[in-house]
Amino acid sequence: MPKVGMEPIRRQQLINATMAAIDEVGLAEATVMRISRHAGVSAGIISHYFGGKDGLLEATMRQILTDLTKAVAVRRDALEDDSARAHIGAIIEGNFDRTQVTGPAAKTWLAFWASSMHKPMLQRLQNVNDRRLYSNLCHQFRRVMPRTEARNAARGLAAMIDGLWLRGALTTEGLNAEEARFLAHTYLDQLLAHYGCQQPASNTYS
Amino acid sequence: MPKVGMEPIRRQQLINATMAAIDEVGLAEATVMRISRHAGVSAGIISHYFGGKDGLLEATMRQILTDLTKAVAVRRDALEDDSARAHIGAIIEGNFDRTQVTGPAAKTWLAFWASSMHKPMLQRLQNVNDRRLYSNLCHQFRRVMPRTEARNAARGLAAMIDGLWLRGALTTEGLNAEEARFLAHTYLDQLLAHYGCQQPASNTYS
DNA sequence: ATTTTTTTATTGAACGTTCAATCAATAAAA
DNA sequence: TTTTATTGATTGAACGTTCAATAAAAAAAT
């Protein structure tokens, strides 16, 4: 089997296997053997490509966060409307993107979040992403309301988004993305209603 | 030291020590030795009183959840006003109670939440508490709005509360309870504004 | 084209560490 | 003297890491 140029392939395999393992048995029991078996390779390969288990976990978290950032960026770049509502809507949509919300990614995200409380490297990654989300939201809200109100709106919506993720990760059926998006958009409409008073985008949800 | 009637004392000591240890180093590194050292007893005592480490963790989670329930109950029973807004406000206040929000309890809560994804016993406990919160919220909202809207309001507010907890557990400074309560109350006011149209209780926050 | 050499990728058994659980020994109170 | 509470060294299992051995591909030589 050994060919040249295996590195990127193996790295991706192992990252995917890590998410699958965490989805299956949780971070605590996601051992190197279980992960490597999932990827169809031996345990030693993890240290070879990632320097150790910690390196693999860090790379996995990095991927989840960059995927999330990309999902938002794609929707932002595709916007025709330049309104604050449209921008914030794109952030909401990106955060409830299919690839993010689906099983393995969501459970892994929560596991890392909890883990990052006591692992400085993971905490740093979490912080960077967190600040970007807040900063983006705040910037958009500031276009239609005063600073203090914008700050509170941004914090409220960020909490709402994370709360929906959190609850979605726990339910056995996984997150109902459609419902989550509806709730977040409705909240956004309420926040904007106090200032912009533009008519909310139509929300079709039953 | 050995006296009679040590059991309830030791149990409480160990539960507190568990939260302290998780607050310090996280669930993954909260070993029986670290916990017992925190409580000033030997490692063997954990198996003696809780049947093993898992028993201690389960008891700790139970305590956190019952404390939360009590914090809500106290405020509900102290209500003079019987309005839906007052009831829901009591739920919010209870969820951001001092003892719940302060360091150890908050970090432990999040650690257990993540852990409960793959431990049936913890998941069961989480589910019971979760359903009660949702059920209470839903019941109160139904007093002032139709069923579908009440359901969504309950889910939204539950997500908001959990999201604020989640973000509070991660920040090094701990949760800013005052700000969290303000955001939750403001959201509640917005939800009610669409139906009851009673004037919101005055929120003083700068 | 075929064989030999070199490089790259991978394995898996062995090692040292860490942990939870156990239980015989102990010590204080009843 | 009996009962209750506690200890801590020991045990066995599980884990991540390491590394000599191996196997396949690529490159070089014939």
C-alpha cells in the first residue's frame, strides 16, 4: 500500500476517524486504538503524523472551527443584500450548516468545548473563534443600533446559537436544524424590530 | 477520628471535593486520589461510600441538578405576583443563582453535560431536569399565547439560558450573572411583547 | 525490461505509566 | 471487647508512546 503523498490523506482519515470515535463513545473513551481502527490503520501512525494523541485532537478541533468559519464565509460572500439583517442571517445559517450540525461534528464540538476549559491550547482556539463570532455580530448590529444595545444583541444571539447547539448535541435525534434556524431568526427579528423596524424576512416554519 | 454517623458528612465532603477537583483540572484528570486528597481522606473511602468513582460522579451530578431545582423552587414559592412573566422570571433567576453560577458548579455542570452524551445514567438525570425546565416554561407561556408559539418561546428561552451558562463556564472570569440575567429577561420581555403586551418589569442594567 | 537499491509508509509488540478498585491491617469510639 | 471508620500498599487492566522490523513503491542500475 505505501505510496508517496500519503500524509494529507492519512491526516484527513484520522481526523474523520476521531470525530466518528468521539461520536460513538465520547472523548474519554476515544483511545488511539479505537481511532486508528476506525481509520483502518495502526495505532502508531497517529504519533507519526500528529506527534501524539494531543496533536490529533488539536487538529480535529482546528478542522471543526475552520469548517464553521468557512460555512459562514460562503454564505456571507453569496449575499446580494448588504443589510445588517442579511449579514447576521448568513451567520446564523452558517452556524447551522449541515456539515456542522450533523452527528459527529456536533458531539465533537461539545466535547472539545468542555475539554477546552482546562487545556490552554484548545481554549486558545475556542477563544479566537468565539471573538470572531461576537465581533462580527457586534459590527453588524452597530449598523442599526447604539453601541450598548448592539453589544447586548450580539451577546444574546451568540448565547442563543450556542445554546441551540448544546441542546442539539445532547438529544439522541440530533439537532433539528430547521427549528434551530427558525428560533434564531425569530430572535434576530425581535432584536431588530426595536430599531431598524424593517419588515422581517419571511419565516416559513410550522 | 472514626466516630459513628460519619456517612452523611463524608458524602458531602467528597461531593464538594469532586466539584473542586473538576473545577481545578477538569473531569478527565479528576482522579480518585486527587478528589480524596481534596477532601482530606484516603482514596479507598470513595469506593466505601459510593461503591466506586462512577457512584461519586453520579451523586455529584444529582446534587447539582437538585440544587438548581431548589433555587428555582424557592423563587417560585416566594412569588407574590402570579403572572406568567413573574413565574418565568423566577425560573430565570433560579437558573442564575449564585451557588449555581459560581466557579466549581458551573464548570462541573458543563463537564457532566458533555459526559452525559455517552453515559446513560447521567443522560437520564439530564433528561429529567431538562424536561422539567421545558415543561414549566411551556406551561407558563401557554397562559399568554397559543400552543405553537408557547412551544417555540419555551425552546428559545431554554436555549438562551443554557447558552449563557455554556459561555459563562468557559470564560476565565466566570459567568457575569448580572449580564446573563439581563439578557434572559430582555429576551423574555420580547417574547411576551408579541402577546400579553403587559409592560415589562423594569430592567436596570447599564 | 529486468534487477537492485533507496526511499517512504506502516506495523505491532514491548515498555513504562497511570488509574480505579481491593482488602488486610489499624485505630478510634462504643 | 466489639463495632465502626479509615487507611494505603497492592493488583491488574488500560493507555499512549516508541522503535526495530517490514513491506511496498520509486528510483537507479544493469
